[in-house]
Amino acid sequence: NDLRNAIGRGVLFLAYQPQMSFVAGQRARVEALVRWRHPQRGVVAPDDFLPLAEEHGLIDDLTAWVLETAIRQLHDWSGRGLDVKVAVNLSATNLSNPKLPELTAYLLERWDVDAAQLSVEVTESMMIRDSVVAASILQRFCDMGIETSLDDFGVGYSSFSHLRTLPVHEIKIDRSFVRNMADDSNDAAIVGSAITLGHTLGKRVVAEGVE
């Protein structure tokens, strides 16, 4: 009930985590991460409330709020002369909603933001529900000029199959491999192989967990 009342009432906010480019030596983009400022519980992390949003049919409303907030922030940054790109995470339910690309196009037009400034991220586990529909929705985002990213790469059973079939521009190597790669030769080998594979296929590669 608290979450249902929170959406759109000013207690949710976005934190923006930078992605740094080792090639350019500067920020490449930021990832929008939703947080909930609860009056009794303090700041609640998404792992604690996103499953509730999925379970109780609130995820579409929550995603719409995140998208508009991020796009509105892009509009504000652009007005101040800042060239920033923002990535937004989508859920499994979002990838079964054929109206989501249309909503995104409307919000981009409303706030006068170029589609190239926005990207969307999905995890490969989301593809299990209906990979055909999910791939179709991702393709519609690509057709709009919005880049797509495959999050948590390497932990699923069909990572390589998804690289072959999904319209994605970027892969994000899961933090479970990155975290110990300086001390674990197996993790280092997996990360190195993923980087080589991604670049060979023309994908941008991001390492999670470097912070």
C-alpha cells in the first residue's frame, strides 16, 4: 500500500551512477537507479521494493515514472549545456508491454529529448518469459534510435544465444566475475573472453561492480 501511494508523490527519486570510459577517460553515460525515501524506513533500495511492484501490478506505473523523470532530467541537463546520456532499467513485465515504446516516444517528444540520449537495459533472465515478444519490443526501441543493453551478462544459461538473436548494442559483464578478477585467474579469463567476444561482435562492453 505504501508503494502504491508513493508513485508520483515525490518520495521516489533517481540516483545517477556514472559509467566511465577507459578509452576517452571521461564519463560515458549515467544509469538511472530508482530509490524510495520512506518516511519510516528511510531510503529503501530497489531490491526491496521492485519485486513487490512486479507482484502487485505496479511495475508499469513505476517504469513510466522512472522514464519520465529520467527524460525530464535529460531535458534539464541539455538546457544547461550538459551532454549526458541516461540508461534506464526495464523489467520482465515491461518487455511484455507492447505500448512501452509508444509511451517512451511520447515522453521524448514531450520533453524535446533526442532518442539517442536514452538507452534501456534488460537482463537475460527477462527473456525467458517470452523471448519473441521481448526481442520485438527491443527492436522497436532500436528503430527509434534508442540503444539497448544486456545486463548481468554471463550468469544466465543462454548468454551467447541472446547475443546472436537480440538487438543489443552493449553487454554488461556481471559483477560476480569482475569483483574477484584481480585475484582469481578463472574470473579474469572469463572477463577477458567476454570483452573479446563483445568487441568482435561490435558491442560496447561495460564492467559492473568496479566501484
